[in-house]
Amino acid sequence: MSDKRWINICSLSDLVENSGVCALVEGATSADNLTAKDKQIALFSLPSMSEQVFAIDNFDPIGKANVLYRGMVGCNQGEPIVASPLYKQQFSLKTGQCLQEEAQVNTYPTRITDDCVEVLV
């Protein structure tokens, strides 16, 4: 049985198109199934994509800071990415993989239900 659950994060209108926001989620389960008391998740609204909202860890593993929601969003060869505001490495919003170095962030499935953005954590 999975401990993961859908959590209502915000309304869709709370997000800024083609930009990121940060949400603090209590008790979010990480990829290694360890529970963190408070986890920062970066949400990105890309209305031109079929998957309109992406969610990844806010922690930049290269810059060692919670800053990814402040990064610039865009596409690299069709892949939606966020560029870290610290050292500019690009992270895939689909897989969490860094495109320049061997680093990765967790990604979280999202869904929009009745104008509410939900994340599976």
C-alpha cells in the first residue's frame, strides 16, 4: 500500500503563467519514502503544454538552496525546463533530471480538479 496522497496546494489562479511559485507541504513523502516534516515544492504553470502544471522539489542540489521556483522556465529541444537562478543548470520539469550535470530533483504528479491544483506526495 502506498503512503502517497493527493494534497490540495492552491487554486489554479494562484499560479503565475510561465513562472514558478513555492508551496510548503507538511509530511510530504520523498522518492526514497522518507517523510520530511516540511518539504518545499516548486510549482510551474505552463498553460501552452498539455500538462499545464509541473511540480518538482524546490531544493537545488547543485547550489544547495531552496530556489528552483525562482528559476526561468522554458523549453530545451521540446523538453520543459527550469534554469536554476544560482548556477543556471537546467532541470527537466518532467523527469527532474539536470541536463548539464549528474543531478536530479524529485518530480510530483499534478492534477487540476475544480480549479484546485493537487500534487501527489
